[in-house]
Amino acid sequence: MTAALVLLSLSASLVTSGAAAPDNAFLGRENFDDIRRSITDMLQVAHGGGNSPIVRKLAKIEETLARTFQALPKNALGRLAPRSVRHIVHDYFAMQHGWQIKGLEPQGMRTNVSEVHQISVLQDKSPALVEALMEAQLSDRGLALGDVAAMVALLERLILDESIALLEASYFLNNLSSSEGIEDLGMHEVLRSYLLVFEMGMKGDLQDTVKHQMIKQKVAALGGAWPAVVEFETNALLNYAYEMKDVTNPFVEKQFAFNEAAAIVDTLAQGFGKWQNAECGRMKDALISLDTDGSGLIPLSIFYAKSNKREYQFTETLEYLHAIGAIDDSWKREPHVRLANYVIGPSNCIASSNYYSVCCLSECDNLMDDIEASIQAPAASPDRLLELVQKLTASDTSADLTSKLHLIAEKNEGEVPLHGRLFAQWLHLAFPHDCPFPHISDEGTELHAHHWLGGKAIASVEQRINHVTSVLNETSPLDETAEAPLPAAWSKWSDEEVLPLAHSPKRSTLGHLVRNSVQVAMFLVVLRIVLTGVSSVRNLGADSKGKPKVAFDLSDRHPCEV
């Protein structure tokens, strides 16, 4: 089937599966030209040519993915099997946006993980693609780099579309109509409302304009992080105005249309993860200051202790910390918290929608990216890895680290698998503040941000006080039974290997049908946006009375934030 016929047949299936038909009144001559250009763009994508914005976007994504793609295990055709596809797509969104996508969350060191077709936003928004992915399990072709890039672009667009509903709510909360243009000051207020709701959460209050304005005024008066939020929003609006200066009449006061606000919100949503990671960095620095020996471990009583000198108060339960692999309980006196696991844990995510959360970025991902770029293979000799790590850190590797890396190679036919549990454990010991301990998850759900909504991860004040008091009462500073200094890290070494990306030929998948389906699904996203227009998008986010219907499950900010 040619690309054109595939587009036509799947477009027809989209309409019959319940997609809204376009409003004929909306389809002017200019809009037909837009549709034709969109179709041309997607056909160029299908044939691997052209220089349209969509093609350039795919090329940029491919360039970002290429380092990891080369280092992942592949099937006999040099393509990625399902587990590797899941890994690379998850890593892309985690590193680029700090997004934890529902259905694509961290799974721990396990081999029985969910697959890409189980991503919630795909199941809800692109069921035809999900069906194609499942049917393609019978194939052994796998996905090439371009196929993965197309899937990433589709997912990114579907998720960004979710911000439109929240933008509609932000108009409503400022008593503004999204069907009319608004001036500069109004645009600032809408965007600030969007970020306020997005970051702090307002369950059930997205229709209470009075309460929202009171909250916004109170937050502004308190200061804190709000000036930084305002600066983030202001820069986004100024950057958009600069980009559009050549097509803007300087003699007329600017009126921002809803589609322009949506474009700015796209920028905010994509950049928010990296921007808010500055707060994660401050929290991490606060934890490192409590780590007196550089081990990456903090006694639980110190973790819980309250002080007026602290910017953050840590409140998570021992059960939660155990579940996410952030507890080392090999100590006689009390458990210790692994700060690297804690920082990237789900309690530090912002539950922002039904489809994704914004979480702290892992600095270990950047380290692994550098390693993958240099190795360009799924495994490497221990000597090559030692030389590379020494260059990256500009320091010599200890004898213990050297010997352990050679032991890993002995267990894996002379080479160290880059994506196995033992190498992750080695990185944790080499970089205890940056790389998390490779926790073997029982089910995987305990690592999901949505799993811990509603304060499930938070210990009561009484629980925390009781733990601190019990530790203080159990041993005096001069007691000879007090815990000895930190034992050698190697005494806690586990030889259990897990290779979560090991390729199983019986389940290798994602063939030519997927390639066409991913590209077609991308086309349908573009076509839907062009056909339905901004007014239709707004209608999706409003009830018959004009009030927003936002399918967002927002929770409060992390309890340690002040």
C-alpha cells in the first residue's frame, strides 16, 4: 500500500471511529491550502525527504535519540525490540522535559515491563496505532531510528494538546473569553494562571474565579518562588513576541489570539521540566549537606529532623522510601536514605494531568548519555569503561571500583552490559549523589507518580517525631554500642544481575506496519489541528455554559517546599 493510500484509509478509519467532523464554515480557501501543505509534509516524512518544519522536527529528535539508539541491544536487522523502544522513548522524555508519561513510567530493574502500546495517551487518543502496534508483535522487524523519532514526535504532540484544556481554564479564571483577542497584560495574567494551576494544583477549583484570584494575589504577596515563575512566563511571552516581530504591525496594540496563547503554552510546557529542575537541584544540595561522609546515605533521623535553618522538610514514610529503593536497611541503629533515589522519586513529581507528571531530572541520565555516545554499543570492556569514566570525572578510579567492573565483565562473557543492573550498581557507588541504586521493583507501580497521589507517601508528624526520639533515646553519643563509621560500600554489593533490555527473538516486533502507522498517526494529529481549528479545541474544553471541563488530576506541591 502506498503512503497516500495508507493516509486515506486511516483517515477514513479515524472518522468512523468517532472523531469529530470539521465544521464546513471553518474550511476557507486558506485552510484548504494549510491542509494540503500538511499532507505534503507528512508524505515527505513518509518518503524521507523535504525540508518542512515537521521534517526538521523529526531530524532534531533523531539527532537527540541517535546516541542512545546506537548503544541499545538490537535484533538481527539492527532495529530495536519492544523493551529497547520503551527504554529509549522513556529516556527521551525524562531527559528533554522531565516528563513521566503514564504507561511509560520507571519500572525498576525488571524484564516484565509494560510496552509502548500501553501508554495511556496512545490508548485514548490513537487507538488505531495501538492496534497496529499489538498486531505488529507477530513481526520480527523492529523499529529503526526514524520510526522511533516519529513515535516520539506523535507522543509529544498528543501530550502537549492536553495543555490546551488547562489554558482554556486559565482564560475562564481571569474572566476572559478565549474567542477574543487579549492585550499584553491580559496575556501575562492568563499565562501566570496556567503556571500556577499547573505547578501548585487546584483540585476542584478550576471554576472558582474568585478563589483563584485570591490565591494568585496571596502567592504574589508572599514572594518565595513566585518571582521566578513570573520571570519564566515573561521570558516566554517576550520570546514569542520577538519571533513574530516581522509579521506584527508595530503601530497597532498587539491582541493575542487563543492560538498564539496555545503556542506560548507549548513552549512553557516543554520547558517547564528543565526550568523547575533548579528547585530539584536546591533540594539535592540540601540533602548533600546532610551527607557528612560523601556516601550518598543519610540516617533517617537526620532526614526527618526539623530545623529552622533548613529550607526543606522531608516527610516521606519509611514504607514509601523502601518501595522506591531509597532505603539502605543494613544498618544496626537505623535505616539510611539514599539521596539519589529519593531526589528522582515519585513524591518529587508534580502530578499535572491524566497522562504525565513533571519530575526531577536525573543527572545520571546525562552521564549515561555521554557513555553511550562514546561506546556506541550495548556493552564494552571494563578497561574502556574505566578510561572513559576517568576522562568524564577527571579523576582516577579506586581499586575497588576497578576490580568490581572486571567482575561484572566476567559474569557477562568479558564485557560489561551498559544497561544491566550490575553496571547501574557500579555507577551508584562511583557517583552516589547522582546515580540511583538499581532497585529491583516487585511490580513497578510503586515508582509511578500517580500511585502516590493523595498524600499516600507522607508520614505524620507523630511518626517522624517518634522515630527521631527513639534513635536519640536508644544510644548516647558516648555509648560504645553506637554505630560504627560507614562500612565499606563493597560490603553491600549485590551480585544479582538483571538485563532488562535483553532481546528475545520470539517477541521481537514492530515491523513495517508500525512505521506506516506511526507516520500516519502523526499526520492525523496535524490534520485534526488544522481541520478543527482553535474554536473546536475550545469546545472540547468547555461545557454548554462555557465553563471549562478540564480532565486534569492535580495534586499539591511536594510537602517539603516552602
